[in-house]
Amino acid sequence: MGKITISVIKADIGGYVGHSSSHPDILEEARKHLRVAVKNDLLVDFHVTNCGDDLELIMTHRQGEDSPKIHELAWNTFIEGTELAKKLGLYGAGQDILSDSFSGNVKGMGPGVAEMEINERKSEPILVFMGDKTSPGAWNFALYKIFADPFNTAGLVIDASIHDGFKFEVLDIFKQETVIFSAPEEIYDLLVFIGAREHYLIRRVWRKSDNEIASVSSTQKLALIAGKYVGKDDPVLIVRSQSGFPAVGEVLEGFSFPYLVAGWMRGSHNGPFEGRFKKE
């Protein structure tokens, strides 16, 4: 079916009430922008939703990763949404907008981004996870369970297409350097790093047999971009499933244990990662 790109771009542009949710007018404003993009053949399809007070843009298109056109679309959507948030008196209006003008890519400007370009299968089940009041390292434990733990993902044992395992790209968020670990043979070394979830983040996962992309997470940290604490990073994660990847149930099982993550209200605590799944 050819290559297609899924882009998940998020920003906290104003909460309703407080930092707890998103105003319905903000969501509808975003839908208006993205409907025009579909009409103009920039997007194939889209879904607008929220995670807490974060506006989430889930988009499919054929522009590839890091497309200036797609990133500008998201940026303009966030800017218009911020203006509306100010008129509505929403809390923290424009919190994640750390620049006054678009420079070709929203990375480093505040919003969180996860993108993958894939060869679309006949059926392409994809799960998108969104976190609020936490940091990108929140995905580390779940991604390990999904792609490296045979007690979580039975397919690693019985499915020939994933029996060889997966490769994990781990990012040092402070040095912006990466290292790739191969599972299962390097899982002990992998665990050394990803246990320090505020320093080392799983950025990408590939199927080892053919280097097909399996998962991508956002790794933007607001405090490092802004030079001061301006709010939690509220990360997003894309995971492919079925037919050569973990099954949907195996992916969800990775979140079944309430492991501890950094964040919560005021971004000052550690607490169990609470999963709320919804179909829209």
C-alpha cells in the first residue's frame, strides 16, 4: 500500500479546569485546521483528542518524517489554539509554546513529537499512548515489557516473525547521544540504562529480523529546551501491533502493572502510572 507517515504532535496550550482537562472549543478549533489540511491533500486523515490538558494531534500523511509542512500545520494549530485559550481564560495558556515564530520544525520549540514512516500493511493496527504530568522516561518500563519480556509477550517465544527479538535505541537526554541494545542478548545492559528514566529514554524500537520500525516515542524535555522548569513533558508513544509485532493484548499488558514514574500534580512527585484506555 506504499509508505505512509503517522505523526503525533502534542502541546499544552491551556487547561480546563486548571491543568486537568481540555476545553471542547480548543479541540474543535484544532479539528477545523486539520479538516482543511485533509481537503488540501496535505493529510490523509487525522484525529484530535486530549490527554489531560494536552492537545493531541494524531495525523497520517505522505510527507515523511520531520516534514516542515506537517510541523507548520501543527504549530499554526497550536498558535491559534493558544489565542483562543487566552480569550477563554484557560489556565497556563500557551505553556508549551516556547518560541514566537516557526523555524521549520516544532522540535525544540516546546511541543512533543513522535513520528514513524512505515510501509503500510493490508491492516495496520497502531496504538497511540499519551502521558500527562510525567516525562518521556515513563515509557521505558512498558516498552521493555512489550518488546523484551516473554512473560508479557508470549509471541517472543512462539511467533517466528518476532522470535529473533527487537533492538532498542536509548537516548542520553543530556548529551543527546544514542546507543542501540539488542534483545534478548543485551537485556542486562539495556536495563542498566533505562532504569535511570530521567536520564536515559527509549526513543525507538525496531524488529531485529528486518529492521522494521516497531515503536517511536517523544523525547523532548521542556526544562532542557527552556532552560528552566516550565511544566512536565507530557510524552507520546506510537506502537505497531499484530502480524510481526506484539499483539494488541500484549502491548496493553505492558501497562498493567502500576509502576512508578516522575511527575504528577506540580511535577514534584513519583507515583504509579495510571492507564486509562479509550476508543474514539
